Amino acid sequence: MTFVALYLLVGGLFVLMALSNSVLKRLPLTTALVYLGVGIAIGPHGAGLLNVDVVADAVPIERLTEVAVIVSLFTAGLKLRVEWRDRLWRLPLRLASISMAITVGLIAAVGVVGLGLPLGAAILLGAILAPTDPVLASDVQVADPQDRDRLRFGLTGEAGLNDGAAFPFVMLGLGLLGHHELGAFGWRWLAVDLVWATLGGLVIGASLGTAIGYLVLFLRKEHKKAIGLDDFLTLGLIALAYGAALFVHAYGFLAVFAAGLALRRIEQRATGADLDEVTKQLTVGDQDVAVRPETAPAYMAQAVLGFNEQLERVGEIAVVVLVGALLAPHALTGDALWFLPLLLLVVRPLAVAIGLRRSRTLLMQRRLMAWFGIRGIGSLYYLTYAIAHGLEESTARNLAELTLGAIAVSVVVHGISVTPLMGRYTRRLERASPTSPA
């Protein structure tokens, strides 16, 4: 693709989305569905303007998806304004641990028995497809930081947590294939890849988010300094949390998510239940509001969240167009014809049913959680991460067809169903409890 064609494509996409965004919200469509169609149209099997290959170009694709995922994880953390000790957190924790582990196990079993994969490749496929996506799931995430709806909070928290929680299974799969050191009897995997990397990532992210957040507020409230340029604060905190976690061999995805949670926690402690009243006083760019003790924390959180949401949309465009371009005509044939329906209609519902057994959720909420197990950018990242770390080409292409097919099917079926299903869900909650839809 020439630079002229690239400018025309990017400019056209941005203008199209700006003009059609409100229209798409009223239709059974999502922006991701449009981006996927554009990618197919300009890809190697369309106009040939964007020629990419998931194996040959694994490293640059890995880097692109990596950036998109960490931005979206930070956004997800900032949206979750719930006390860490609140029982509501049990939902995403159960989904991101019990349900995800069951998903990996079920996919691995199907991979060995039905797809004829070696155990390591089957576990790797399970790890690639188990995480739900924080980018493409925006239509089922919390509407605002004060949204305590169980369905939306559960799906948002799950997407934020399981993109990092899947990493131990990725390393286990690579280890069984001979591309990662597991240690005698798996001790290194258990101690380092599972325990240390998970806990280390969460602690590092929470610590950096808390320290930097309080430092900025101290400078603003006490010295009227560090005002403005919240976009740099956003990028700096994301990069520091991610880089620090990787430096000590912890999971950067969890660190970034925890940093977003910590920043929101600072605002929550300062503002309490009066966020609506404080928000009415906020005007981004107003330096007086940015330094007043009663409004400074909410101003910082709102400014950072607003900038991050814009970055997230740009990342969504880039990666979903890329997925469309990577799709081959045979991606939805052969094994994919029975494997993908099994993934969406059996594996995900079963894993959610077991994970949320005896939880305080309504039947319709559990059903929607089971359906909206959206696969997306995180799955593409893990796929290219494995390829870049030595996965054999034949295995890589086999897993790539299933992964890209799963993402494409998810974009289509979830994109078409999200507006009517979530609209019906909202109406049923309003009828059941007009004053409290959560």
C-alpha cells in the first residue's frame, strides 16, 4: 500500500466513523463489524492494498496488538469504580479464574481429541481463545464509572483480568512444545509463570498507579503544578506499569489494568458517593477545577479516561481492519465449521455456568454473560506472541485459522446481537426495578 492510499484509507475511515457513529448505535451493528468488512475488502484476498501474513509478519502484528490491548486494559481499570472489598468483584474474579481455566481445559480436550493437536498446541489454543476482549466488548461494558450492573461489571472486569490471567497457560503450552523452560516437574512454571508473574504484575501496577496518582494530586493541590497534559500522564503511567512489570518478568497486562484501578481508587476515596455532583463542576482544561482539593481527583480521572477512550478507538480501527486483511477464504471451512459453534455455544456457556454456580446473578444475566464471551485483539496478540517465540509454521497456521475465524465470527454474531439483546436486558431490568436497574 502506498502512503497516498494509506492516508486516503485512514482519513476515510475516521470521517466515516465520526459521521455514522450515532446511526450505528440504533442498528444491530457495531463499528468493529464495519472495520472487519473494510479489512477484508482491502486485504490480499480483496483489493490487495494491504498485504499481510500472520506468520511472516508476526512480530509487527504482536507489537500493534500489544499496544491496543494495554490501552484498553487501562481504560477498563479506570471504568471500574467499586471498592476492592466489594462482593461485586467476585463476579469478574470467578469468570477470569474458574471459567477461564475451564475454557482452556475444554478447548485443550477438543484440540487433542477432535483436532488431533499435540497437548502443548491444544493448551496453547485454549489459552489463545479463552480471554474475552476489552476492546470489542465496549458495548457490553459498564456505561460509566458508577455503573454497578452485575452483567456489565462482570464482563468488564473479566475482560480486564483474563487478558493477563491467560498468560500462564500460554507459557505452559509453549513449554510443552519445547519453546519455554518449565523446570523439573513444572516447578518454574508454577512458581514464576503462575504465582510470581501474576501477583507481581498486580502489585507493581497498583503501586505505580497509586504513587503517581497521589504525586500528581499533591503537586496540583499544594503547588498548583503538573496541570494539563493529562494525555502524557496517561501514556507515561501505562508505559511505566507495563515496562516495570516486564522488567521483573511479571505480567504487564495485569499491571496496566491494576494501575487503572488504582487511579480510579484514588478518585473514589476522595470523592465518595458525590461523583455526580463533582462531575457537574468539571470542565476539562479548567485549571481552577484541576487544582481545587474537592474536584482535583475527579478531574484527573475524567481527563485520563477521556483521552484513553480515544486511543482505544484508534487501536480498535487498526487491529480489526488488520484482522479482516488476515482472513483467508478458507478460514471458516473445515474444522472451523464445527469447532467455532462448539466454542461459542457449548464451551463458553458451560464454563460460565460452572464458574458462576450459586452466584448472586439473575438467570438472564448468566445467559448473557455466557453469550458475550467476545474474542478479539487479545487472542490475536497471544497467537502472534506464540509464533514470534518459535511456534512451528504448520502448527502456527493451523492455530491461526481457528483463531482468526473465531475473532471474525465473534465480531459478526456478537456485533449483530449486542444492540437487541442489551436493549431487551435493559428494558427487563427497568420493568423489574424502575428505580434501580443494577
